[in-house]
Amino acid sequence: MLLKTLAAGALLTIPKPLQLFANEKKNAVLTEVSGTGNQLRFPPVFTNGGNMTLAETTEQVWPGQDTQIITINGSYPGPSVIIDKGQTFTANVINNLNEVITTHWHGVSTPANMDGHPRDAVAPGSSKVYTFPVLNRGGTYFYHAHADMLTAKQVYRGFAGFFIVRDPAENFNLPSGAYDVPLCIQDRRIADIPGFPYNPGNPESVWGMLGDTVLVNGTPDAYFEVSKTLYRFRLLNGSNARVYKIAFSDNRSFHIIATDGGLKDNPVQATEFMLSPGERVEILVSFAADNIGSNVTLRSLAFTHGGTLPYKQGIALDILRFDVTNNNSSGGVVPSAFNPITYYDPANVIGPPREFNLTMSGSHPMHKINGLTFDINRIDWSTRLHSLEKWTIRNLTADFHPMHTHEAQWQVLARNGNTNLPPNDKGWKDTVMLYPGETVEVLVKFTEYKGLYLFHCHNLEHEDDGMMLNFEIIDPIGIQQLGTEVPVKFELYQNYPNPFNPSTKIKFDIAKRIEENASLRIYDIRGRQVAELFNGRLNPGTFEAEWNPKFLPSGTYFARLTAGSFSKTIKLVLAK
């Protein structure tokens, strides 16, 4: 088979997956196998604490053809962040573009000033240091542009990359190293080859920027050589607007093992699933029954939807061809189950449901949430730290809307009232797709940080067109932190006043960070829970909660503080 090697000036860094996860980098050359496509690229791994420099760069995305794109440290896609849970991530993002930028760490819990809000824009020639502890579960996250009305353009031109969190405690003998493969799927336009021009017109403002060919990890016509063994593939829909119906050309089955926020309760066997922009799904696929020399293609199946040909949702597209070349073994298995997920109980929701209606209206149709378009200076609502909320999202348009919240992972409760959900909905989600005319209910609790965050459609043209709102996470109900000193012990103090009427205050100390949820609950004398003052994770500190049992009778009650393996109880007397 004839191999063509690119000129030395067109070198791209293409580590093998094993090297990717071992945090090693080697230079390699993008090769073209005559008549069969291009070997799948893998971005280099980012060195934690280093620079991420954005610049306009000429690269050869298609062999032998120059493409003007946005690169990060000279890489397209951007270098992959690979980091363990519990570590502190730090990057100095340098803006060498001619327009403002921000960097959003999608799905990753960060302080508000590290989240990449458009208010925190980095001017051309300037830089910003992003640093935060990695609190998330092990999983496949990513980062991308988020500047006001520039997000779609900058992502389309190359500003995005993986942010993969590893959890050493999750040891289920899954395929690893060269058999653990991240795949960023993006569509582009054949008519634009070799460039990525971004000049959306009226169809794009309605349907989003859709293409008719697929790049994987920035590789067109991509193929990947596999062994006759089990693989773990991390699929990220990094497209601006395209929705994919993921399946294999031979309709083989695979196991869905993870969604946006990490591993599910257990693997679920499937032959297809929908993947909207911003979503991630991890699958286990076996090639053990394939013959050496054979191949199979990962595809997006056709489905019916709107748009204008050839740039239409639902067209059939080939994504990535797998060529079976050897008998090596990954040693991986399909586990029977993973760690159980504690699902939220709708009975614990505080307050009425928040309702969001998605519409498109006006002489120049604009995408809106509750009749509003984005105002960078307006706060659209406030939500309490540690309060479980139910959000009801209604899609009143004829298009898909992948809705994304910053700073938390949702649990999808129901679609059109049906709680029997597809496997890629179950688990932890930060992005959920709404079909035309659909109503989706999600449960959400913000447990880490206070401050200003975003809720928006992840069709990036819809987002830039106004389908985005600001919300602020504020103090928990009835709870405040007293001072900044870290206590030396875990303690629950006697409430005051006691006896009390109508309210009492309860003070407690958390001496160290507890990875499990802490809770403060009230029980009656028969042991029945009558109130939950909070349930979530707390940083070390001294706190005070206020309890006002408006409708409970006089009598003896008990307050129980639980944090990890620690628990303390006090007696309270209500005297009305």
C-alpha cells in the first residue's frame, strides 16, 4: 500500500492513545494511505501549569492543503488535559488572536471567576491564569471558547480540546492506555475545503452551522487501526450544531458505560444512540469476532429533521473507519456494574419548579428562553447553594436544543412525563437534548461554589443568537458561614434559644473537607424526618443554620449532623 508523507513543514503532533494517557509526546507525521483515508490524529497532552497559547496558524488538515485555523500551542484540536481527581489544574491562557476570548471548562466544577463567563473576557495580547481544584468524578469533559457572540466562530475554527478526569479509585478493569481512545466529532463543509470559513447566513442562524463531512480529532476521512479486542471510546460531540445518531455500519452492539459526568450505575447494551452538541458518551466496543483485514465504520444514521440540503440535520454520515490489524489484547472487560449513583428524590425538591420555555420569534427570528435574549449585565434568577431544584424545560420550536448548565451535573427525571429514559440520559448530565415540541424535567443541586454562571443552548449559533441566561448561586437557605478560620474538630453545638419559638439557630463545625455529602436534618420524637436544612458538600468552616418550623406542633425534636462517617445529634424543644 502506497504511503504519502507530508512535508516537514506540515508536521502535527500525533501521539498514540497509550502515549496520550501516559502523558508522553512524540512527533509524528500525518500520513495518507492512498485511497483509504487518513490515520486518526491525537492531540498532545497539556502539561499542567503551563501555557495555552491561542493563535491563528496555518496547518494541513487535509494532506497537502493549507488551512487557516485557531490552534492552541500549535495543536488542532487543542491539547488534551489529562488530570486526576483531587489535583489542582492550572493553565495560563494567552490570547494571540485579534479578538477577545474566554475559556469555559465544560462540565467541570470551577469557581465563578474561573468558569469562562463572557464578563471575564481576555483581550488580544493579554492572558488569564485559570486554576481550580478538580472535584469532578472521573469522566470525559472538555474546554472551548465562550466569548459573547464569538463562541460559535471560535469553536468552529478550532478553539476546543478534551479535559479528561481520571479517578484512581475507579478500578473496573476497563480498557486503558492505547485501548482508551478519545474521539472528538465535528462536521465541516466539503465546499470549503481546505478552509474553515465562518460566514453564517439566515439558514445558519435558524438551524446552526451544519456541514456535510466529518472530522474526528481534526482528521478528515479518518481511519483507526484496532486489535481483535475490547476498546473504550470516549465520544464527544464537538460540533456547533449537528446532532448524530451513532451506530456501526454492521449494526453491532456495544455497551454504554458513561455519560457527561462519568460512569453510569452499570453498562447498558445498545446498537445506537443520539449525541447532541456538547454531550459525551463512553462506549465499550469489541472487535474480537472480526477477522484481521476486515473493517467496520462508525456512522451517523439518517433521521428526519429540518434544514436545507446539503446542510441538513439527519443526513447519513460516515464518522470513523476501524481497520482490524492484529491480535493484541487490551485485557479489558465489560463489568457487570459500577459504583451505584445516589439519585435525587423529587420529594426533596425545594420550592416550585423552575420553568424555561424555548422559543424563536421576531422579525429577525431570535432564539429565546422565557422570551429573553442574553444580556451580559442582567441576572435572570438566583438559586440557593445545596437546594435541590426541578427544572422544567419546554422546546416550543421546530429545532433541536441541547441545553447546558454550568457548574453542576443534572439528573434527567422525565421526557414528556415518561421516566423510562434512554441509557444515555441516565446518570450525571450537564447537557440534555430537547427534541422539537418536547418537555424535559431535570433535577439539579449546586453544591460547590457561589457566583454568576450560565444556562444556554449548546447549538452554538443559537447561543450566540441570544439563547442564554445568567443565574447566580447564592447562600444556602438558612445557612451562613461564620468567619474564615478552619475549626480543629467536627462539632454540633446546642441550638439557641432552646426551648424556642418561632425559630432557633444551630451552629456546627466541619474540620476538614468531606468528600461525601454533609447533611443537617431534623427528626421528630418518633424518628421521622421533618426537615432537611441542607444536604451537600461543605468546605471546612464554622456554619450556622436557622430553623423555623412554622407548621409543626410543640414538642421534642432532634437535629442530626452527618458528614462522611461522622455524626452528632442534639435535642431541640419547640414551645409554641
